[in-house]
Amino acid sequence: MSAWDAVLGQDEAVATLRAAAAPDAAPGAMTHAWLITGPAGSGRSTLASAFAAALIARDPDDADTIAQVHARTHPDLTALRTDRVIISIAEARELVRGAYYAPSLGRYRVIIVEDADRMSERTSNVLLKALEEPPERTVWVLCAPSDADLLPTIRSRVRVVRLNEPEVLDVVRLIAQRTGVEPALAEQSARHAQRHIGMAQRLATDADARARRDATVRAVLEVRSVSDAVEAAGRIVAIATDDAKALTADRDVREREQMRHSMGLAPGAAIPPAFRAQLSALEDDQKRRATRSLRDGIDRVLTDLQSVFRDMLMVHYGRTETLINTEMQAEISAVAAAWGPERALLGLDAIAATRRNLQLNAAPLLAIEGLLVTVASGRTP
């Protein structure tokens, strides 16, 4: 078992990090802080985990250590992936405290921050000293979509490794291998996910997720008027909300049951006053996680809608072999003929504007309504 087996289609990045992690690394190959960047679904977290395994393992054949690192159970690995909208200062301080411990079993102590772009300026400043004056055997590995998502003070202290989007066929092979689904479903899932590995795996294994995506795409194809746009926006946001709940509901229940079990409470028993603060804190965390899940879901909806307008342009230019939504080619072609390429371009511009508005905390329903009204009317606001 190699530390790098799970990394897909990132030969250049793997070569760089493999050389750095080698026990006989050349001078200058290794540094104490790294930033792995790439689009969503490109495998940032997978590569960070592989790098951590190679750094911690005593030799490349140390299968037990590699398995522990990938399972996030090795004592020399700390990994943070926030389920909330932002990484808190408290979480950052805890990471910094742990950074000063020497490795207990492996060659290095490795700290992975998977959502480094979700740090505020104040939180980022907490990491600065640890990045400026690192302990001898501690390595930081930050992950973000782009180095522009981090403060300049952070960027100046890390070495950047940039990832490419994997090819559709690479994602198909990986999904088929991981899930055992039929090749046709793996191909459809990879195409609909637009090479996002995590989303492709979910579409391949979750019929409800596939149905929700189908309903979202069909909703925008049925828009013909402003009233249609308003109705479709309501349906799309409701679909995204249901999808977010599906992702978090089971985990929320398990967490509450685990807390009750740790308190020694029988099922259905009342929560004693002494434990109510702990339960309240858990519920607050779950609400923040639900907020992030909905925001991520809305962003995914925008990506799905983007694929529709992109396909319309491909139809206009006779490039139907490159369609993302090939199953809906007839419907997309009909709408494309009625709207013309200008309306498709307007839709793509409106999606970009909607993403900016959502980053400024616009209400999702109003933002999606504005997007679809713009497309339905054929006019910018």
C-alpha cells in the first residue's frame, strides 16, 4: 500500500511532494508549511492526507502507519475540516498549541487545515507565529481553492502546490472502483458532477441526490416568464434545503445519541440541568453546520445551472458531443433555439453575479429569484 495510491491524476504535484517527503530529500525540497490549491473536487484533501502519510511513515512500506493517517487516527496527525461557515479562533489556537509537540511515533508531526479559505483575518493571524517560527519536526499543510483566498501574510510563508481538475475518465474509473456501480452510472455521475470527485461519488451512490439534481435542472429549463422564474426559484431553494438536510440529519441524530450515551441517559430520558449547556452547545454547532451545508448546496445548484447555460452555448456552436447534460439534449436544444446564445451568456453572467451576492450574505431565495428573473426577462437588472 502506497501513501499516494488514492491520489488521482496529479502527477506533477505528487512528484513535488514525494520528493519533499523522502528521507533523503534534496536540500530545499522540504519546507515547514505548504498550501495545496485547486478547484473543488480536485482532490486537495486526498493529496494532503497522502503527503501526511509519507511524512509520518518511517518508510514507504509502513502500511500500518499509512492506514492510520488515512483514517485520521494517527497520534502525529491533526486534521481540521470545519463543518461551519468559518474556522473559529478557538480552533486555530488549539492547532497552534498542538503544533509545538514533538512527533510521538513518526518522522514528523503534520497539521492539515482543509478549509484554510474559511479563516477570517483574525483567525489567520493566530497561525502566523506558528508559520513564522515552526518547531523543527512540524509540517503545516493548508488547503484552499486558490492562494488568493488566503491573506498575503499567510501566502508569503507557505509553498504552493497547484492541482488540476481530473479528467472525466479518471473520475469514472475511481468512482467505479470505490463504489462498484455500473460504468454507465459512474460516467453519468462524473459528468454531472463536472469532475468533482466527492459529488460524483454521492451521485453514483444516492438515487435521491440524482433525483434532486434532475429536478433542479428541469426547473430552470421550464422558465418562460417572470412568474415561472419566481416559482422555479422557490422549488430550487426547497430542493437545495432538502439536500442539505439529507446530508446533516443522520449525523445530527447520531451525535445527540452519542452525547446521551456518554451522559449515561436512557433513550427518551430527560436531560438533567447539569448537562443542558453541553446539549445546547452541540445544537449550536449543528445549526452552524446546517447553515454551511445549505450555502454549499446553493453553490452546487448554481454549478448545475451553469452547466445548463454552458450546454446551450455548445448546442449553438454544434458541439453536442461535449454536453454535460446529454440526457436532456432535446430539452436544452429547444430552449437554446428559443433563447439564442445571448440569453445563455446572460445566464452565465447572472450566475457569477449571484455568487457574489451570496458571498455578501444575500438571502438564497432572493438571489436565485433575481438570477432566474434576469434570464426569463432577457435583461440585466
